[in-house]
Amino acid sequence: MGVWLRTNKQNNYYWKCIVKILGQDLGYHQFEMHKILKDMFIPDSSTDLSTADFNRYCEEIRIWSQTELGIILPLPKNKN
């Protein structure tokens, strides 16, 4: 059985509910915010993450955002 890469639904959630919100709150362009998050939480490319790994990546960002910045990010409606 192969490893499933992140889904379009996960990707849309990430860009709209994580990157966009944090970028707006912190004053970064979306691409800058994505690079900052990627550099903080994953050593390589986020495009190669499995669906489970991508869920963990988003969860780590949500926890960091709430505990370190006081910014509560919305949960995905469906994690996959």
C-alpha cells in the first residue's frame, strides 16, 4: 500500500485557515508565512508529507500559534 500525499482539502485548509490568518495577524505575505512555518516545523518540503504527517504539521502549528502567540486557528472540518 502506498503513502497518500496531502489532499487538496488539506492544502486549502492550510493556506486559508493557517497561513492566511497567521500572515495577516503577524504582517507577512502568505508565501513568507508559509516559508517561516515550513522552516520552523519541517526540515524538507511540505509537498512530500503524507496525509497523516500533514495533519501533524498543521496540529503543531495550531498548538504553537495558540501557546506562543495567543492566536487560535480554526480546526479543519474534516482532517482529510
